Amino acid sequence: MRGSPLAQAVLVVAALLLLLIPLHRLTQREQRPAPQPAVTRPTKQVHLALRTTAVPCRFQITFLGKTLWAEDASTPELAKDFDIDFPKEGIDLVVDATWESKALAAMEITLSLPDGTALRKTLWGQGAANDVLTFREEE
Amino acid sequence: MGLASASRAFCVCLLLFSTAKLQAQIKVASFSTVLSEIAKKVGGKDVVVTSVIKPGQDPHEYQLTPGDLSAAAASDLVLLSGKGMEGTYLRNLRDALPKQVQVLAVGDQIPSLTKGTDEGKDAEKEATQDPHWWNSISETEKATAVVRDALTRLDGQHAADYQAGATAHLSLLKELDSWVKRKVAELPRDRRILVTSHDAFQYFAKDYGFQIDSIEGLTTDQEPSVSHVTAIIAEIKKQGVKAIFLENTLNPKVSVEITRESGAKIGGSLYADGLGPGDGETYDGMLRHNVTTIVDALK
């Protein structure tokens, strides 16, 4: 090879540096992908209306493992608004109700969405009742 | 009559009584860990159960042995999972058993979920049936009633005992179902995507609103194709699935590779094919372990 040793060294270094680019790309592909970002969870304002056939009635509504609404009801009808995630797959509400009366009683829960859709479920029991109620728009 | 003669007579009577009692017990050979537990709970003291398939053993890979065949031949009732689970050895078993041994494929008595096409010959239809009915509590309730009825037909004298055993077991299953529903309710419905090693949780998914993406099919003896694994990785990324699950009886190699490519983590190991060592020694423990593992990893 002709030319000064210095020029040759510069050429070798430049060639090695050029090789680094594809090497870097190749090794980057082997890296573990970052964990998936959390899926955006749209919240909606939902209106919950409760109607019980007997009072007094103590109830608790749990959503995703946390208490959403708990109250000692002395009137047969109550209502409240909540901002919650409401995916197209729907939501589950865990409802626990106890009545002072041991006669057959019912609690009707109506969930209304901002577009006016109303979803209704009823829980029956003698003295107490509990269940997981699923509210879905397509139902 | 001397004291020695009286003692001898007493011992003989005792021996005869014990033998008579042993002979009165119904002998059951079970080829399913879940059915073994059901038969013990429903049958109680009136039934002796031999568990041919042991907890932790993969029923898809089981091969009939001469010893197991002898145990089955010596029983009054043979319980099978059904729905094609015993496909590889069912004919040999039926052919080899004496006529007086009743063979009951419990799963065949309850409705099936199927995968793929239902068209074609009967043999092909059977291959598409999902045999993992025990992962649904409601199907296990039906199986309990089937076992109760079978024992009652064999031994009507103890019908009340079998009814009482079944009622107690059904009550525990109802309580378990209530617990499962509450635990699953902690997980948003749009995060109920279950990626498992093989397709064993369709019945569970139907009951509790999950979508299933399994790496292998209904059995554990087929390797997944590259295109199928690629599709699962794409689905995990698209849906933002946080975790995928291993099984106690399967090699985790492919699942670990999927986590590497998708960014999901391993959520834990599930009991897919029946009871197993550890938490899964009982049906109650198995379900609680599976549900807690799934919900806590996907939350």
C-alpha cells in the first residue's frame, strides 16, 4: 500500500468508524423492548341511581377493588355521579346490600351514560344480598 | 365355653364384619385428578378412589401402563375426563376392561366448547372439543352431579350419603365461584386478555369474560408455528398486555422468548391440566391460585 503511514492509519480508523454504524443498528435490534405503555383509559361520567324496596338499607358498591359508594340509606331512592373508566367491554360493580327487614327485598341499580344509555340490574335477597353486576352497552 | 374360645369367636366376627364392610365399598379408578377429588368428596366412606393420574402429571402426555390397567380392571367404576382427553388410549382401555366395570367419561355428559370447525367426521369433531372443562366452576358443578348419579346407580343403598356429599361439595363450589367473581372484578374488563402456554382456559374465559391467546393448541404435544408466535407478540403489543402465564407441566422456553420480544412479563405459573403440587393440591386451592396469579399480574 502506498502513501504515508499517517494517512493509512487515518483511513483504517475511518473505515472502522463506518463499520460502527451498522454494528450499532444490529445490536440495538437485540435490545429488550420497553414495557408497553399503559393503554389510555377513557373516563366517562356515569350516573348511578339506586332504588331499594325496603329501608333502612346499608350498601356498598366496589369498583376495581375499591369502594365507590357506601351508605346507610334511609330513603328508597338515591343517586350519585362518578367519573370512571368505562371501556366498550363494560364494567363490573360488586354490590353488597343488607336490609334490616328479613323479608324478600330488591335493590335496582341503574347506570346511565352521558349519551343517555341506561343499563339496569337488580339484586334480590332476604336480609342480605351480594353479587358482581356487569354493565355493558351492547346488552 | 372358655374365655379363649369366646375371644376367638369375637375376633372372627369382627374380621367378617370388617371384610363385609370393605366389600361394600365401591372401588373407583380415576384418570383425572379433579374427578378423583370429586369422587372422594361425594363418595366419602362408601367409596375407595385410586388416582391413576397423579397431581402434577400432564394428562395429555399420559400413557396407559399395565399397572394402571390392573387398577382399573379391579374397580367398579372408571372415571375419565372425556371430550377426547383419553383419545390415545381410550380404545385399549375399553377393550381390556372386564364387562362389569363401568366406564364413565364425565366430560362427555356436559356441554362442550369447541375450537375450529365442527364440520367433518365424528373423529374430527372430537379433536376440536376443548377437554379442559374443570377450569370452569359451573362445569365442575355439573361433573359433581354426574359422579353422584353414577355412584347412586351402582350403590343405591348409599344414595342419601352420595346426595349429602354432593350437596356439601356443590356448596363449596358456589362459595368458590362467588370469590372468583369478586377477585376477577378487580381487573378492568378490557384487560382480561389471558396469554397462556396452551389452550386450556376457554371454559374459564367464558365464565369470567376473558379473551384467550394461547401459544399452543388444545393439546400440549404440538410446537407452535413461527407465524402464530409472531401474531401473539403483535397482539400483546397492540393490546398492551402486561403479563403472560406459564403452566406447571410445560416447558417455558417459547413463553420466555415471547416476553423478550413483546415487553410483557411472566405473570406466574398456572395449573391448567388439573391438580398439582403446592397450592393446587385441591380444586379450591388450584382455582384460587390461578385467579390470584392472573388478576394480580394483569392489574
